[in-house]
Amino acid sequence: MAAFFRSLRDLLVSLKLTVVLLVLGMILVFVATIDQVHLGVWAVQQKYFRSFIVYAQIGGFSVPMFPGGYLIGGVYFLNLIAGHIYRFKLGWRKSGILLTHAGFILLLVGELLSGLWQEDFQLRLSPGETKNYSESSRAIELAFVNTTDPKFDEVVAIPEGLLAKEGSVQNPKLPFRVVIKHYYTNSMVQMRTAAPAAAPAEATAGFGAQLAVIPLAPTYKEDERNLPSVLVELLGPDGSLGTWLASMHLVAPQEIAVAGQTWKIALRSKRAYKPFSLTLVKFSHDRYPGTEIPKNFSSKIHITTPDGRDDRDVLIYMNNPLRYQGLTFYQAGFENNDRTTILQVVRNPSWQLPYIACAVMTLGLLIQFGIHLVGFVGKRRNLSSATA
Amino acid sequence: MKSRLPLLVLLAGVILVGVTLVPPHNSGPTDIVGFGRLPTLVNGRLKPLDTVARTSLLVLQGRQRVSDPAISKPFVDSPAEWLLDMLFVPAKADTYPVFRIDSPDLMTLMGLTEDDTKIGYDSTAKRIMAAVGFLPSHRARFSIQQLAPKLGELDRQSKLADSVEAPLRTSFQRAVIQLRDNIILYQRLQSSLVAPGVDNYLEQVLNLPKSLPDGLAAVTAQREGKPHDTAASKLLLDLSHSFATMEAEGYLLPIPPESGMEQTAHWRSAGSSLSESLTSGRVNPAVMAYVGLGLSWRGQQAESFNSIVHVYREQLERQIPALLRKCDVEAGFNSSQPFYTSMTIYVVAFLIGVFSWLKWHDTLGRSAFWLTVLAWVLATVGIGIRMWLEARPPVTNLYSSALFVGWGAVALCLVLEAVYKNAIGSVAAGLVGFATLLIAHHLSLTGDTLEMMRAVLDSNFWLATHVVTVTIGYSATYLAGFLALIYIVRGVFTKSLDKATADALARMVYGIVCFATLFSFVGTVLGGIWADQSWGRFWGWDPKENGALIIVVWNAIILHARWGGMVKQRGLMSLAVFGNIVTSWSWFGTNMLGVGLHSYGFTDAAFMGLIGFVASQLAFIALASLPLEKWRSFRPAV
């Protein structure tokens, strides 16, 4: 038994394992890069890097094919720590290697944390428009908005994860219980008159009664997004309020009056509300003269907070984001004939980690290779003075 | 005598370089060189017409010479002369074979038969040369006149191909689209200064300042239903139609505003400027200058051509002297072709270096070293001029990355050679220098290599730090691989790899791998920081980012394998050669995937080139894995 543990320990601290893991990591990155052509960058990250095992679909079965990013990274992490503890020797000749690896551990941790914590939203603004929320470019939510009081809206939103479970949701703010009958990750919606062959309507209220939902396979392409639909039945204290269809295809929310309150129902991009509002003053898209090559994109934005502390203009352009209240706003795109701006809104609490990690690693490498170089030059000098 | 050889070799090299630097002169009485130095706006950049001529020819036919293999004299003496014919004598230009077609299917589509492609040499000697393959036996370049009958079919085929997503197109479809685009470029170039298919267009515009008031009056009267000069109004309406066509089609924007020429945004096409004249009643003098140039070129009146070039230039000189200097330098840079000269010298240095291992070790070694220095200095000057023209750090696109990878690797070689003095540095420098400049040449076939930077990349700070560092990382990784190739080839095929040389090579490779690790790592990290600053994520698993990461990881693998004693000398060499594959994939392969933020257009030939290179490197690795007794250098003496 002791022999087994000793060999296990020798394996765990060995440089051979390091090399094997590095090779595996390299293959993983390579295959993932190739696969981006089919899956798109987001799905690739989930499949290869943010997973323990990479599965392949063979004949309808998920077959484990290769260790995933978490597994390779995790074992590498252990190997690195164990190796350093086992071989630990303090001394300036080792300081370079120590620093490099410490920095590398920090880098891995940083990437893990940003994978877990980072929030990525988009903000679309047309000239003069004001918003106090950003929208997810991927996640959606089923929102119930109480508009009874004209002064403010009250929002209850059901996230995608709950919708996909197709269960039922009860919330004290809602005057009804929501039973999710069907959730379609990607779908098409057609008028029933245009699709006579469609299955009979399940929706009994709202627009849904005239519409047919056709489920589609989820898309992973970078320039396409899934457009989900959901069928929900609303159960009030006195019985059903009808089955409603909510879909990303339906732009206008549907209204329902319950117990003297007016509620609006909509399936929409997941929103993150902010304690401040942004107004687009102007979006500019400059091109090089006589060409379509973009020279610059910029958005002039006005920030206001309810307490009146902030009331100013800022300019966001390429390579010059706005950092405000822990969020960073980047110029990401534009649409609507160069009138509407699209800003990327990112919250990443661990954004400094890579910077620190890289500084530490660079220093480590410089020390390590500097020692080599000094040694080498010294040797050459001795050699040449010996021959001279 | 022998000790003076390095000096003599260097001197010969310097003289060769000096010859290329001599400014070009006109072959006839017409000042075509002066014409080529006139500025025009194309693709957002003010450049000399000479550059437009050269890059257009490169895009259309892959070379700057306009000639037919069966005719010994080229059709024109310079690219600028070709441009003059294109602009002003289109009927003549249409007979020049400037469309390169490689795809046999496309040739069939365009109705080109064996009769069109077969080259009938007039001399027997040439025919024999062609038969054994020293001269081409078939044409690959054709004139628009030859292609004209099938242009309708080409258009139909290209529309079919357009509907297919770019990465899924077959090589035939890509060839069809490329030829279609080339023909559009050709026709747009021809519509720049003369309206296509209009008789006496230049004469009509020449008379415009005189005829304009009457014409405008006639048109106004016609609109109001009053009696008018029908001929005058018809002439003007026809002209306005031509101007609109030229405005829509014209490729060049050569007409500066009368004041404020330095603002490139206000430069116009001839058609647009003339359309404006129809309302303002004033004709821009630059338009008249080009009309005059056109008429005198057609009439072969050298004297009036030269004086118009002179007068027009003086007029420009008053407002934009600095921009004209840039155009002059660029035209001079074009004609001296420093990278081509540098490439030639690298080859010579390589050969001399290899020969030094057989004989006259010191003398030839030093000759090779000094030649390498010369070629490198020349490349440095070339890169420097490009940087000055663009006001950018050295690497701004794939083309300049190829230049810089070679530059960096050769710089490292020079350091190695200065330390070791065993000609290995010079030989490696010759190899890498030649290879990278060859790659750069092929990359230049896609158009003007001095491009305007897209908004995303428009940050001189990050271009100067991230891009330069990462590119030096590429250089070093390649250099380690090429040094390893030298080790393998010398060891397996010759007896010249003695223990001292082998150890020296191993130390060089190890040192360069360390250097490569440092630079590729720091470069990758700087890229991450740039991404964090501009897109809000440090790492996005974009193909190019992954490519850079793989290089870092591979270098780390080499170092760990060596430190752990898993590989010895030969293993180290094999790993370093594999580094060539890794780097090539990151440099070019990732761009061929066609996804992500860093993707640029790419061609089939480049893909085949990459596959071929990878195969060759694998063959070298296999060679390195031969048992030691098969290596000539290590075989025990019998």
C-alpha cells in the first residue's frame, strides 16, 4: 500500500505528468478552435473548456472522448502545487521558476473565476432613447409587468432555467400561478391562416390563439440567436385565465386584467436593471474617405442617476470604454443605418487577476532566463579567455 | 587575397543594392515616371499612381510586368505606362494579357482552348527549353478581349457562387468570383478618367469650360419649355449621364479640392467633380490636367504631356508639399524593391554559409555574415520606410507580419553568429529571411499592403506592444525550428556535425526557445490586456488567441521536457521542428478558419502551401527519429 501511495505521489509531482497535461491542453485548444467553425465560440467554451469531460455524439449516444478544460486544469493545478511543495527549495536561483508558476496558478484561478462570475450584457440605444437596464444577448426571461400604477412598474421575471423545466411557478407578487406547458429553445411563429397543417392551438387567450409555433433546432452560429417561445397557463384563484403564448417573435407585450390590476406578459431578453440611466446623445460611424473601411465608432452617452449626483456626457469609442459603478461599457456594434448603438456591458469582479498574474509571470520568466543568459555569457567569457 | 574576400563580397553586395536605389528614368521622351508620382486617393489613402498601377497588376495577374511569353519585348516598359494605356487608350490596354487564370475549369468556362493557351515559341532553342519545362509551355494570362465573349456566362456563374457561403465554396467557385472581382476592378480603373464607350469624351470635356454656360442655359430653357439650342442641351445631358456613370464606377479619386487639398476626405473622382461642375459652372483644374494628359498621351505629344505633369505638380506643390514627398518616396520605394533585393542577398548568404562548412571556414563564414548584415539592414530600411509612410508600428497586417517575422529572426541569427562564428547563424538567417520574404511576396498579391487600419485595430500603442512582441515570439519559435533543421540535415546527410557543433546547436536552440517562450507569452498576455481594454474580456478563445496560446504552451512543453530529462539533443530538435508547424498554424491556419475577430481573407494556394510545409516538417521529424547509426555524422568510424 505504501508503495502504491509512493508511486502515486511520484506521478503527481512528476514533470512527465506536467508535459502530458500540457500536450493534452494543447490538443484540447486546437480541436476546440477547429470546432468553432461549426459550433461558434460560445458553445465551444461550454463544450471544451468549461467542462470536465468532452463528449462526442456518436449514433445518438454521448461518448466521453477527451478530458475537458476543468479536468486538465484541475489536475495541472494539483501537479503544479504538489511538485512545488515536494521539490521546494528557497533560493534566488529558483525564484524565477517559483514566480512563473505562482503567476500561472493565479492566471488559471482568474480564468476560472471570470468563467463563473463574469456577466455579459448588451445595451441598445437609439438617439434620444433612455434606458436603465441592459439586456443579455443570450439569456431570456418571461416577464410579468404590473402596470396598474402609472408611476412605476413592478416586474416579476421567470428565468430561462425555470422555463426549461416546464414546471409551475408561484410568486406572492403575482395574482396567479404560472404553469409552464411547453418551452421551445428555438422556434418559429406563423399565422395559423398561413400554416393550415399545424397542430391545433394550445393557446386559448391573447395573440397565441391565432398563431402556430414550430419548434426549431437550437442554433450556435455567431450571427444568429435562438428565438424561444413558451406556452403558459395562468391559474387564478377562480380558475384558469387561459393558456398564453409568449415568444421572442412577439414584439408587443400582451395584456391581462386580473383582480383590478393590469399585467403585461412578454418573453424578452433577460434584463439587468441599473441604479442609473443612460441616454444616447449621438452615435457616429466614420469611414475612411472613399471606402467602406470603418475608421471609428463612437457613442456620446448622457449618464444620470436618480439622486442627481451624476448628470454628465461621456464618449465611448473603440479601445476607450466607460468604466462606471463596477461595470464596463464597450462600443460593440451598431444597427439601424448607423443610428442605433450597441454597447457591451460587462461586470467582471476578478478582472484585475490576469493583470497581476501576468506581471508576476513575466517577472519570473525574466529572472529565470536572465540567470541562464548570465551563466552562458560567463561561460563563453571563460572559454574565450582560456583559449586566448 | 583570401583575407580580403569578405570585404569584396560585401562591396559587391553594396554595389548591387546601390544599383537598385538609382531612381528610375523614362525609357522614352514622355515623363511617365513623373506621371506615376502624381497622387490619388484610393482605399482611403493618398498614394502615387505608380502604386495603384503596381498593386492592380499584382492583384490581376500576380506580377508587375505586362508581357506575353512568346513575345520577347514586354507590352509596356513600366506599370505606370500600363496605367496610362488603361486610363486613356482602353482599346489598346484591352489587348494586354493581364488576367491570370489558373483553374482549368475556369479556362474552359471562358472558352479558352489549347489554341489560346499553347505558347508557340519562334526559336527552336526556346521550344526545346519549353519541352523540358524550363520555359512555360502554356499561357496563364489573358486579355479582356479574349475573355469578352464569355463575360455574360462568368457573371451568371459568379451569381451562382455568390449564393454559397464563403467557407463552403469549391475552388472553381472561388476562382470564378476572383476573376469576376478582377474584371470589375479592371473596368472601374478604366472608368476613372474617361467615360467608357463615349466617342471624343476627352475633347468634349476639354471644351466644357467654354460650352458649359451655353449648355446650362439651353437645358434651363428646355426645362421651362422655351425655345433652345437642342444640340447644346443634348450634349450636356449626355455628358452629365457619363459623369454619373464615372462617379459610380470610377476607381481612382484623383481630383483634389481647389483649396484644402490636405483634407483627403474632400478628394473626388473625376466623375463626381464634373457632376459638381454642372451646377457650379466651374471645372476643377485637376480634371483639366488629366484631360490634357490623356489627349497628349493618345497623340504621343511628349512635350505637352511633360509640361502638364510639371504644371499640375507645381500647383499641388503649393498646397501639399509634405504629401507629395511621401508619394515620391513611395514611388522610389516601389521601383527599388528593397525586399526583393534583400531576398536575393539572403539566398547568396545562405549558399556561401553552407559552402563555408566544406571549405575556407573563416573567410566564407565572415563573407556570409556580412552579406546577412547587409540584407538585414536593407530590410530594416524597407520596414522603416513603410512605417514612416503609414505612421504606424511595423506590423499592421499579415503582409507586414511576414516582413517582421523574418526581420526579427534574422536579427537573432546575427546575434548568434556574432557569438558562435560557425556560419550556422548566417545559414539560418538566409533560410528564414528568404522564406519569410517569399511568403510576404505572395501575401502582397491581394492588393495594396499599406492598408488603412480598421477601427478595432486602430491603436498604435497596442500595435506597437502586443503585435510586435507576439511577432518576435513567432520569429524566435521559427528560428529554433530552422536551427533544428540544420542540425538534422547536417547530422543525417553529412559528416560535418561534430560534437562541438552539435552541442553549440543544442545550446542555440535551447536559448532561442527560452527567448521564444518569454516573447510569445508576454505578447499573448498583452493581447489579453488589449482585449480586456476594448472588448471587456481578457480571454475570448478566439482562434488567433488560441493560436498564440498554443505557441506558448508548445514552447513550455519543450522546456519542461528538457528540464525533466525526457528528451536529449535529438528529441529537442524534433520538438523544435514541430514548433514550426505550431507557429505556422497559429500564424496562417487560424486565419483560414474564417471565424473570429482576427479572420482575414485567404486563398487556396496558401492553404496548399501550409499543408505542404507541415508535411515537410513531419518528414524532417521522421528523419530525426532515425537510429543514430544511420546518421552519417554519428556513425562510428569503420
